[in-house]
Amino acid sequence: MGTDGAYYEAEAAMTKKYPYSWFVPTEKELAEVDIEQLQDLLALTLDERLRRHEGARQLVLKLKEAGRKHYGFDPATVTQTANRAG
């Protein structure tokens, strides 16, 4: 990635995709691959992968519901508008 601007393009894409994210990976973090984690994931059976996926899906649904209860609406559906002060 170096000085050709690819890192900044990737950072801009991440920021656009996740505008409320407090974490944008550094160039080094984008380049690193955790081989041990990949091996662990590849060792899982299909049933284990499906169980993990379903657990993660249920967590996301519960978090979304908690957000709706807390805010009174789904914050993910709100579009940002320009501040029209003045």
C-alpha cells in the first residue's frame, strides 16, 4: 500500500461504509493476516460454522432491538442531513 494513496482510499471506503465506526484499521492492520485464526476457522465443521453464524445473527438482532427500545426508533434507518443553522 505505500505512498500511492491506496491506503487512504481504503480508509475512505471504510469510513463511508461504517460512518459511525470509531475503529478504522491502520495500513499495517489491513496488511496483516492471522494465519492461526484462518486455520481455526477452516477446521470447523459446517454445523459449527452454522451455529456460530446463527449465534452472531441472534446477537445482532438483540442489539438492534435494544437500540430501538433505547432510542424509540431504529438509528440505522435515519439518514444524515446537513445542519441548517442560521
